[in-house]
Amino acid sequence: MERSAAQWPRVEEFLRDRGAARMAHPGGTLLDHLLRVANLLSTWGAQPAVQLAGLCHAAYGTDGFDQSLMDTDERKLLAELIGDRAEALVSLYASCDRATVYPRLGSGNPVVFRDRFTGREHTPAEADQRAFLEITAANELDVLAHNAGLAEQHGPGLYRLFARSRELLSAPAWGACVVQLGRVQPEGCDL
């Protein structure tokens, strides 16, 4: 069942109850970040399930943020709240082994994902790969907008990641990457 952004207050309350408003994160709290990511996805015209996945993308922790709001054995609970598709995207995002998957993005081949929890590899559907990359872009752009040190350190690498995999990004998401990361564009990496 697909949920709409009209359910955000209920989801926001759930995230608050799980401690997201008490966890520090660039730009304030984790809850502040999650709301900004979801709003950015909405601005880009993402489907409601992708927006809700963005709102909950750190529920199980991520490869870049090891704090979690819930365990992966609570997937059914999150699915009941945000819908099966959105929860599946949250799980995909949380389980991504970035060191393995990021270099595979933009290769022109179907992207084989490695699950950081189980070590298993699988190839998500193209729609899921697109949603994953859209959430990744929204997440990273928000983090870098609120932490100059991280922007300087990781901006060029993220620019390369999004540039080589831009066929998986929506036009608005790619445009936001160009605007925000273009200033840290590595030499030899054309727009």
C-alpha cells in the first residue's frame, strides 16, 4: 500500500518517539535532517513512497550513520506505518555497503548491491536503484549544506558519483547536485 505525504505527521511522531529529535546530526537533529531530506525529495517531484523512504531513511542506521531508531527485525512495524514499498526502500538504503556499491554505480550495467548486514549481493530493480540514488542525493546534499568540513572532504567524490550515475537521477535532483556540488567539481569532471 502506498502512503502519501499527508501521513507525515504520524510518521514524524513515530520518529520523534524513537529518539530522532534527540540525536545530533549536521544542521540540528536527525529529525530535522530527515524532514529536510523528505521535503527535498518532494520538491524534486519524487513519488510519495520515495518521499516517505527519505523521511525514514536512517531508521535502521546507514553505512554512514551508525545510530539507528529501530532494529531490522522491526521491518513489519515500519511497513505498517509507511507502506511496503517505502519500507523496502528504507531497508535497501540502510543495508547498502557503500564501499562496494558506490563504485558500481554509473557503470552502465545493472548495479549489484551488497548488503552490509548479511554480505549477500542482489540486483535491485531499476526503479529501486533510481529511488536509492535520489534518496542518496537528497541525504548527501543536506548533510554537506550543513557541514562545511564534510562538504570540502566528500564533495568532490560525491560530485563524481552523481555525475557518472546521473542517468539514474531525476532532472531536478541532478540539477541540485550541479548547483551545490559544482563549486567542488574535481578537475576533469565535466558537467
